[in-house]
Amino acid sequence: VVRGLRAFLKANCHQCHAVFGHGVSLGPDLCNVAERHTGAKLLRQIVEPSAEVPDAYRVQKLVLADGRTVTGVVTKQA
């Protein structure tokens, strides 16, 4: 676990993901990633993490009524 956490931090995965309390929750929690992906698909997610981004975590670009542009992940809609 310690070696995995070191790799997680070194690869800057913590900028979007949280594992065992380390990182931020912009992307899905990676504690159970091996349950969601196996084999080649798991390897691809590690090597190319943006290859498959779930809709709930996609970055959106919004143009506000006053003309300003905001970019980010939509967490809830009114």
C-alpha cells in the first residue's frame, strides 16, 4: 500500500482523486478501482487516465449571462 501511495502522489493523481484521505475529490475515489477495471482496461486507466472520463466528472465550460466564462466540474444543478 505504501509503494502504491507513493506512486499515486508522484504521478500527481492526487490533483483529481482521493485515496485513503490523500488528494481531492474532483474525480472518482480510486480505492476500489480494481473492482471497476481489470487487466488491460485497468492498465490503460493508469497510463492514460483521461482516456475514459465518466460524465459526472467531465469538465464543462459555461458562459454566464454576464458574458463571463467558467470552467469546472458541475457538482449540482439548480
